[in-house]
Amino acid sequence: MRAIVLEKFGGLDSLAYRDVPEPEPSHGHAVIQVKGFGINHAEMHMRRGEWAEAAPISGIECVGLVKSCPGGEFPVGAKVAALMGGLGRTINGSYAEYTRAPVSNVALFDSKLPWAELAAIPETFATAWTCLFRNLALRRGELLVIRGATSSFGQAALKLAINAGARVIATTRNRERFAMLEKLGATRCEIERGDLSQHLPEAKRVDAVLDLVGNSAALDSLGLLRRGGRSCLAGWLGGLDPIVDFNPLLQMASGVYLTFFGSFVFGTPGFPLSDVPLGEIAADAAAGRLDVKPTRIFRFDEIHEAHRVMEANEAIGKMVVVID
């Protein structure tokens, strides 16, 4: 099969097209004919050697058709999504014509949406849905602040929250992106800043915060919340530096909740992929209630351009690769 192999750590030329053996059937795994996969920043960090783990074939998610499943968990020919479970990190991932994923990280995906749209759903929408409706327990009518809303993750969360009847204030560092976020349903947009809690009129009346900026904004996000409000830390657009000299007694708001979610736990006993309604998300998209269309679609032989666009921050949304 054709695969995109990480031959070294570094720039775009680190990814090379090679003919490699197809993955063999294995009990507890499903071999999937890859029809499409999302492009993620994690894969850029793996390519650069900035991630703790990187498999020879990258790619943390895909959609496609089951070629074999020795345990019988999925029928041959079934349309499925796969994400995490070591894909692209400890086992070869989805940058290939075929991949093999643990059955705990595979889900049926019965939808007639085109592969490009299906490929935009698994990692981004599964993570956003879990943050909103598990960690934050978001309810209709509540006020949510999404910090870092122009990222593909932020846009997916915004769409899901609006679809669920929440009110959303979205932040971005670029005022020119206000119109795009308002078109997606944001009630209002604000410029992202480290002391947002000192300037947002709704401060101390916010029900929930989805914080994709990261540690640099984590404590300020707690300052936005009403008593009993919830904040979920799930992204690091502002960098990975830790909170310096963190002292809850002096720095943390009282009576609020701070949670964390990392998509690497999908497929573990506490976070089964079956908990995420991927089929319902696809059905909402097919019915026109939810827009899952990617901002850019690339062919399999365009991986270098896809990574260039990601690295240059030109995508402004989810990018996918489709394999004919």
C-alpha cells in the first residue's frame, strides 16, 4: 500500500511517500481502508520531533471501510471512524491507504455524507462534544465563553453549543474574524486577552468556559464564572508554559469548577468512543442542522501542502485529506 512515512524529524520533506506492507489482521483490532483523515496540529508536532511519541506513519484519526476484524466487533465493509488509541503515536496511523486501530477506538458511522465531511468529524467534534456535554454539562440557555474560537476545535464547539441552544461569547486575537464567528452563531465576539475577566461585562455571570488558550488564561477563565460555574481546559493555543507559582489560596476563584480533557483518553474504560454520538452529529449535518464541512480538502499526494498551510496558520478551520 501507499503510505506517508515520517523518515526523520524536521520540515515538510520529513514526510515521504513509500510503498509499505498492509497491516495484518489482529485480534482486538480492525483493519480499515482509509477514505479520509483530518489534519491535526499534533501531527505537525510529531513531524518536528516535539511530541513524546511518533510512529513511522502519522495520523491520529480517519474514516473508512472495515477490511477485516478478527473479533467480529465490526462487519467487513462497515463504514467507521477511528481516532486515538495510539494511532500515529505508538502504532502506525492514518496517513496511509490502510490502517489498523484498536476496536475500542473505532465507531460505526452510518452516514451518506461525502468522505470529506465525514473526515472532518471524528477528532474535532468528538473532543468538542465531550468537553461541552460531559466536562461542562452544558445546558440549553446557558452562557458559554469559548476562548480561542477560530481554531478548528473552537469552531466545532461553537457549532455544537449553538445547536444545543446555548448562548456563546467567542474570543479571538484577530478582530477580522469576528464576522466569521458571528456567522457561525456567536452572540458576540471579544478580543482575546490575558485579563478578559476584568473587561467582559458578563464576568461573574458566565455559566461555562471552554478554554483553548491554555495555562496562560486558565485562572482568568475561572474569574469569568458565576458561583458553581465550570471551566474546561482543553487546548494550548497560548503555549505550554506552566502556571507560575500557582497558589490556589491567592489565585483561584472560590466556588467554581476547573476540569481538563485530553482526547488521548478516548478508548480507555472511562472514556469509550461509543459515549460520543458521532452518528447523531453526522445526522445533524446531513439534515442541515450542523455544518461540518472542512475549510480545505487535499488529495493524498498533497500532504506537504496540507502541512505547510497548517504550519502557516492559513486554514482557519478543519482541513482533511481524501483518498480516492
